[in-house]
Amino acid sequence: MSVSANSGRGSGLTRYDIVLLCIPVAFVVAALAGVLLDVPSHATTAAGGLVSAFVLADALFRNPPLGT
């Protein structure tokens, strides 16, 4: 029986899995920095959003998904 591409078995995380993981991690790191450094929450949310936007723009436009 062959292994399908979506079965969860294989070489581990793909580039797009890492992109999807980086988006919430950016917000968590920004929130922690805001708590530890006493920075206003709107500033840390904006920073997390900016990092997430760069990651998403890179994944969609600079290195777009390739058709197989």
C-alpha cells in the first residue's frame, strides 16, 4: 500500500508547515516581550502582525507554492 502525501508519514515538517507555525509564534513572542518589557499591548500586537505579514508575503509571493 502506498503512502499518500497527506497521511502524516514521511520526512517531517515541510516549509509550509513551518510558515503556519511561525505566525502564532510571532504573536506569542510579541505578547511575552510586552509583558516582560512593559510595552503597550497595541505595540506588541502590531509587531507580531508585522512579522506574520512578512512571513506570509514570503511564502505567497517571494517563494510561492509550486504545482506538482
